[in-house]
Amino acid sequence: MYSKVFPVKLRSGHVIAIATSDFECEGYRPAQIKRLYRKDTNLRELAERFGVSPVLVRKLLRLAKIDYVLDLYGQYETGKTCTEIARENGMKVATLTALFAARNLSVSRGRKRPNIKLTSAARIWAVCRTINEFSKALDTHWTTASRILGDFGLIEMVKSSSTRPGNQTRDDPP
């Protein structure tokens, strides 16, 4: 696998080179890279096509001025988790979230909370018998599902309070 990707300025224009050995390299125009990027489904496949690591393919895309971070964030917004996106694209979750953070793109742990309206939630809840079934129908974690149900008033949320000595409020009897 090759270990260098660098820009080269020629008379005929800008080229991005990938070192194939100590003395040879292959040059690609940014338009060629963009076309190949659009053809492949993820960064890992693009890395295999060029014969470089996923880290170097990200550098290659940056040098070609291709905004792959927004494309990855689009996947996150459609419901994929950061873990799934990172795995498919050959990177660590921390790297992916750092890329998002550098662009001020907000992410949270786990799946994104589904954007659902009260009528849809009530219809699904009427069919489901448990919070687990409701969460599976929304493809989300059961705690998120219970919060959605509680926010819409479809179930009553029970908050537990500690009754240990010293944890009372001023209104609680001693």
C-alpha cells in the first residue's frame, strides 16, 4: 500500500499525486477523483480503488476540495449511527466525531432521536403493547421511545426520588 499523497502543480493544472514507489507516482485531476468518489459507496472502497489507506483517501479528497464530511453527516442525519458510518468508511468513531465537531456539526451518542409527530406516535403506540415494541417500530432505544411517549403525554413518566436520610427537600417531613 502506498504511503504518500501530495499536490503537484503542473503547467497544465493542478494534479494530486499518489506515490506508487520511491521514484514513481500516479497523478489524478480533481475532476477524476470527484467522479470516482461519486461512483463508490464509501471511503473504504475508494481507498481500495486507489491502493491507499482510508486516512490517505481522506487527504486525497481534501486536496481535491471534495467535502466528504458533509456527505458523512448526511448519512448520520438519515439515521445511521456514528459507529456504523465510521466502520463502513474505515475510521474510528472518535475521528468521525472530531471531523463533525471541527465543522460545528452536532452529534449525540447512539441513534438520532426520530422526528415523529404526535399523531404518528399515537397511531404506533395504539398498535404496540409495550415500550420495547414501540422502540423497535421507531428503530430507537427503549429509553428514547419512553421519553417520546412521555413528551407526548401518551404514558405517565414516573420519576423516582431518593428517600435516603439527608436527601429530603425543605417541604419533606423529617
